[in-house]
Amino acid sequence: MPADTPPHRYDAAMAAAIESRWQAEWETRRIYEVHDAAGDPTRRSNKLFVMDMFPYPSGSGLHVGHPLGYIATDVYVRFRRMCGADVLYTMGFDAFGLPAEEHARQTGQHPRINTEANIANMRRQLDRLGLSHDKRRSVATTDVDYYRWTQWIFLQIFNSWFDPQARRARPVAELAAEFAAGERTRPDGRSWGTLSEAERREMIDGHRLAYVADSPVNWCPALGTVLANEEVTNEGRSERGNHEVFRRPLKQWMMRITAYGDRLLEDLDLLDWPESVKTMQRNWIGRSTGALITFDAVGRAAGIEVFTTRPDTLFGTTYMVLAPEHPLVDELLAEEWPVGVAEAWTGGAATPRQAVDAYRARAAAKSDIARSDSKTGVYIGRDATVPFAQTRVPVFVADYVLMGYGTGAVMGVPGEDQRDREFAEAYGLGVIRTVQPPDDHPCDQAYTGDGVSINSGFLDGLDVDASKALILERLAAAGCGRATVNYRLRDWNFSRQRYWGEPIPVVFDEHGPVALPEAMLPLELPELTDWAPRALARDSDPEPPLGRVSDWTEAVLDLGDGPRSYRRELNTMPQWAGSCWYYLRYLDPGNDKALVDPEVERYWMGDPEPGGVGGVDLYVGGVEHAVLHLLYARFWHKVLHDLGHVSGPEPFKRLINQGYIQAYAFKDSRGVYVPAEEVEGSLESGFEHRGERVARELGKMGKSLKNSVTPDDMYASYGADTLRLYEMFMGPIDQDRPWETRSVVGSQRVLQRVWRNLVDEETGELRVSDEAPDDDLLRLLHRTIDGVRSDMEGMRFNTAIAKLTELNNELTRHHTGAPREVAEVLVRMLAPLVPHFAEELWHRLHGYGAGSVTQADFPTADPALLVTDTVEVPVQVNGKLRGRVTIAADADEADAVAAALSEPNVAAHVNGRELRKQIYVPSRMITLVV
RNA sequence: GCGGACGUGGCGGAAUCAGGCAGACGCGCUGGGUUUAGGUCCCAGUACCCACCAGGGUGUGGGGGUUCGAAUCCCCCCGUCCGCACCA
């Protein structure tokens, strides 16, 4: 620090002092706490519920990219508070998860200790930013008082079924009652009264929204857990850690999210979300309409059911394909090859069994990428019959057909499907075109467009749509097919073989799962001495850590019919569970009677506009949650809505994805990253690290690229307000942008100039004058108020800051200190962006007994000062700018043109030629055409 | 391959919603001043080309179109980023 720095300059040290003083003051005066009860419903139009996606409390702490969204919501919330809004704003922690378990395994420390330490550290880093959260409302998903309600919601879902007629969830008790009353019958016609207890239980369990299924799962031995499909990469490896993943059948809890496919799709239209996120959700749900068609297998009773979106091409079927995992494969396999079978079809194997076994083994060893390279398969030695055409076609096993989509079986139509075409070429299968292609269509390509049906019996001459309609009618009449809707969306695998998650509040008796009664919640995690997840052998079976607690796995409980022994569920919930509903707990975090008081829920989640969709008014977070978190939360919310626990159909009305802050990273000649902070040089001169030339690239900020910049670094060099201002100034909130530490000083200079216009740097005395601002300054002030207000409303903080900077630059040019009236308004406009800085100046202006600037009104522009008597208007001649004239604001076109023509340069370009056209856009532009 | 977003100075970006002065604001850079340490602060300049100035020409990835007027609207192409990916 140079010795001659003025003693009262706004610098990092002064910022630190100001920031800690006002943070303590705000805390003492509890100014960010919002009322606990529901507000006055008649003033609901004034309510505002804003949230950031809550963070996982990572052990490595924050870098400057993390708080971008938090600062943005804080600025917005502070602005809206100053405009009179009733704001609910807080933040919690998504604290269950694998990293805490991994840390625990390394240190021997219970995950809770590490988790709580990380939360404390993160709170410290965030507090330093001056976010205006109501801290009393903060929750962590690991709090027993919190996960008690996560478990409660699980039971609500478990105790519900989806009624397809009503298109909503209903209690299973009602389903049982309908069976008992005979209003609903089993497919086999047996009445409820004749069923055994086991059969009744099975019947009901088969309808629940949360159910146990023995289904193939993604078993990852290295992580010691199964993973959701979403946690597995395209290459068939774990997203976390890139470990091998194997498909294994296992009893798993599933959530019947597919029942809500249509509503999740339809209600996207009600939401104010980025189009890209809606598109991703639509693709994920993957609704497609088509038909299920059953083909008879020659010589077997079993039929092969396929899903197709093109039932009109049925007559073009020349073969069939089953996915390698398809359960019918083993049943349909022929004992031996038919006479004269082609070598290519057998894979050189002696029997169909050997061919299929070898093919399956090869398919399992290949990555999905390799699988997609070429079409391969083997014949299973059996044929099927094409309905109506009555032709015999061979049945293959091929890995280009996926078990996870449709029925896992397809009809091969090489005439109208390019994938089928490629397979047919490879195995010498016939091609029958059933849609007439245009003349210029290449004859070696499938034709997927519209056209007239040919070679299709009763469909000939009809176009695609008419053919589809007629074939569906005939299939239904013949009993071998029907129209259907298929979804790419699968039911949600809800079990994890982990310790550090919510225990599932279910026990098992001899018939299956039994819900714990609500009174037994919370079901707390047992203490473990040996809780660490284990990396297991490749061929091992899934083993949940809770299975190692012998006095917990078996429980003697009285669930209504006396004490009995039950087996506990050993899996825990996935990390998504806690984040599915935390927004509801923010509303009423201390409630021990309900997850949220209904009146409080209605106040904060009800739509301010009558007929609106409701939900959180603004939700800000990263686009990485575009599908999973947001889809799961919407699903839970809809179930809770159906059951009457929440008032609206959607949790998040408006969503903004904040951009990523990227940072330059530097690689040496070996391709190893070097610490970015030690690199010197420039783009022109080249970059060097310890004398060695390094290459620059742009990437995600983080440890692996050695390019992290922490908020703590910025607090030390500039203070929190400068960091806030810089992050908001860098660009639009939803855009990625590169971090540049050397530019941060610009934002500090802006604050320093504001400070200097109000405070004498030598004496610390106030520099404001009591003289009224001159007319130009006053008009600029009100234009600024007007612009800043609308920029803040639209969350365009970068341009709001630019306008404030312009105003301040104008004050700087006066050299005399700011007129009090201007200073006072400027400080209020700065308050949402740089709250500590503004609070300090506010108190210097108004004396230390003044109330917080946080609670002051945001300035309002005087409309009279937004209009001017005269305006400077540019003049175009033949589309080119030739001069400017100053004319009366209310001048008519004739006056404007006359003024324009009197401008020498304009006159020179008109050069006496005849005016062919003249246009005056009031106050904007004069255009002359000659 | 399919879908989405986006291309503006040396850099981040503004103007795009509603066609009307392209480059606000900041970084960087150049020059000057104050101090004197090359730090800080203040002032001026900074898209490119020509010109002493006045001014002129060119310019928003490329090409075309609509219009008195296009960064903005429409069509084609090129490029970058993101998502999905044999979805039958």
C-alpha cells in the first residue's frame, strides 16, 4: 500500500470494515426475516418467493463461479423488497450423498461430522457476500427433522395409485374399497372375496406409485451401489468416477413416474422456463404414438409383441428382431438350424443356442458406441408370421434393438426404415416397399416420407395417415394389435445401496412391503461403525451398508396386530429425494404437524395472478438439472397436489439457468495443467509459466484445471461489494462468460468514484452539496432511475450498472461533490447491488440513526423529467447519416424536414435535388430520399 | 444424424423484445496531467481505411431478400457451443 493513499479512500480494507459492521447490524436487527404466518391473502399480488437451487456442501469450498446465481437472486430480491414486495428468500443444503461417504471412508469420521463442517464453511463463505436470506428458514436434507418429512412424502406416494380415468393419484385404500365393492375386478374375473391375503396384497402392491420390482439395474461394484439410468454414461460407465457398470436384476424400489408422463409433458406449456429446458424434458419423456402388434411365432404358442410408429408399413416386414435381453429369446430358440440356413445368419455356431450365447457375450463386452457402428445379429432358428400378409419371416437377435424402449422387439421393415435397411443388406434379407417413393429417391435407401401405400393389400392407394387408421382398425378387429402411446421415460429407480441417505420407512413381512405408520417417523439412520461403501469385485452382488447392522435389519414392531418380527428395507433413498420438495419446507421449516401449513403454502405458492399456475416465482440454477431434478420435483409436486397437500400443479413457475463462469487454464508442453495464477504474459507476447511456454484454453473453473479463483481471494483484494458488482456487470445472467481477475478492478474503481463524489478522501467529511442539481443533471438522474428500474425488473443487471456508472461519471465531471438530492437517489439505486457500500453511505447522508437503506423505497422517476423540450435528431439522406439537428420535441414532419435541410452537410448531400420521399420518426430519425 | 442456442472492436459486452445515430459501460491499450516509483488518481483518445481539418469510404460470420432504412425480420450457407443419440 503506497504511503500517500488518502486515508478515507474506499479500498479493500475499508470495504472489509464496512461489510462486517453492517452484516452484524443487519443480523442484530433481523431485517431479512420474513413473517412466519401466511400473509394477508388480499395482498398476495405482492408476494414473491425466490430460490436458488440449493448447493451440495462440498468439502473443497466455493469458487467465484458458484455464487453468480446467488448474487443475482439477492440483487433482484433486494430490489423487489425496496419496491414493496413481501419476499421469501432463503437457502439450504442438499447434504446427503456419496462424497461424504467417500470422505468418511478415508478419514474414519462419520459422514455427519464432515457434512456439518462443510456446511459451516460454506455458510461462512456465503455470509461474507451479504446475501439477504432469512436464515431461520435454512434447512439441510440431512436434518432428522427434515428427512422425517421426506419419509412422510415417500409414504404418501407408497400409499397411492394412479387412476388413469381420473388422471390423478388416489389413495390405495380407495382402490381396495373399489375391489371389495366389486366396482373393479381382476383381469381374471376372480372376486375380491375369494382372494387370499397374499393375492390381495399383491394386487394392491402392483398398483402403488412406489413399488418393488425385480428389474435389471445398473450395478456399479466400484461404487458399491446401483445407479439410475441417468447416472450412467452413454459408454455404459458411471457418471461419477467413470467406473464399469453391469446390468443385474435386483429387487428395487421404483417410482411410477411414467404414469405422469402425459401431465409432465402437457404442463410444460404452463411454465415460464427456458425453451431449451422444456425441449430437453420433452425429449426425455419421449412420447410417441404408434401401435402394438403381435406376430405369431411359428410352432410356438407365444406371440411376439412389437411397438411401431409405422403400423402402415406392416406388409413390408421381412424379418423380426428381439433385443438380446428379451425374455422370449430363450423360449423361442430352436433346437437346431433349419436346413439350408445361411452361414451369415448362424454366426458359424453349431446350434441357435450357441449362436445366441456367443452373440450375447460379445454384445455385453462392447461399449454402446461400438454397438452403434454396425448392424449385427444372429438368427434364432425360428420364424414368425406377419399378420394379414401371412408371410413367414425369420426372427433375429440383434443389439441395435434396445430392451429399454418399446417392447424390446421390432418388425424389420427395410423399405421404410434406414436402420432396418442396413440390417437387411448385411444379412441378405428382402426389401418390400410399401410406400411409393418419389422418382428421384435413391433405390438403395429406405423411404420415410409420405406417399401412397403399395404392396399392402387392403391399404393400397391410401396415404400414410389413412393407412395407419385403417390398419389399426383391422388389427383391433383381428385381435392382434392396437393403437398405443409409448414413452422413452422409464420408471424411476429409487433405491441406493448407500448409508448416507434417507432410510426408506418400510418393513417387509412374508407377503411384501408394509408401510411404517406416520407416528413411527422419523425412521432414523442407525449408527454404524462399519458404514463405508465398499468397492466390490466385478461379479459381486449388490450389498447395502445398512445390511451390516445386525440389530437393525430385523425389527419387532406392533403395526396394529400385535408385536411381530419384520425385515427392514436396507436401501436408502437417492440424493434426488431431498431436493424434490425443499422449497415447501422453506415456507414452514419448524412445523412438526405437517410438512407445511396449508394456509402458508397457499400464500407463498398460490399464483399472484388469478388462474395462474402458481409455484415458486423465480428459481435460479444450473442447466445441469434441466431434466432429472426438475422432472422428479415436478412429479412429486403433482402427486402431492393430487392428494391435496399442495395447492397448485407445478413447483417452479419461472426458471432461469444462470451461465457458467469459465476461466482460462494453461497447459505446458507435456499437456499438464499449471496453476493459472502463476502464469505471466499476454495473448500477443505469449504465456509463460516459470520461463516455460504454456498454451491457454478456456474451461470450467476447478481443481482439475488449476484455475480456481475463490471468493475469499476477491474479498481480500477488493471486498464483497466489488465482487458482487463485478459478477453482475460481466454480462447477462444466463450467459457463460470467462472470468478475468484483472478486470475486477474496474468495478472497484466505479465504487471508488461514487465514494469520492460523496465523501472527501482526505478528511472523511461528506462532500455533498445542498444545492439543487442543474436541469441537465436532474433529467439525467430521472432517465437513469427509469432505465435502472426496468433493467432491475428484467434482471438485466449489467446494463443497470452501466447506467448507474454513466450517472456517476457525470457527477465526477462536476468535480464539486454530488448534490444531496442526486447522492441520496444514487445510493438507493445502488443498494440492491452493493448493499454494504450503500448502507454506509446512506447512514453518512442521513445520520447513524437512520433506518436501513434496505428498507427504503426504490427511487421513482418523475415522468415530467423524462420528456424534453428539444431533441437532437439524426438526419439520413438516401439511407446514410449526414448530420444532426436539434428540433422541438413536438415538431411536426414539415418542421423537422425544414430543419434538416438547413443543416449544411445535409443540404450539400441533397444538393438541390428533388425530395422524393421524407420520413420523420418523432424524436428518432429524419430520412430524406432524393 | 436429430433437436436447441448463438456468431458485433484486442477482450467481456450494449443496441436484438417493438427495424430508425452500431460499439453504451467496463477491461486493455495510447497520449497528457498530478505526483513523482513505471503505483494511485484525473483528463483526452481508442472499429477499420483515407484526410491537416471539415469530411468521406468500409463495417455486426458469408451470400441473397423485404424496406426509405436491417446487427435486428425472412431464405440459403459457414462456424461455435449445448443436449439427445440405433428411441423402431
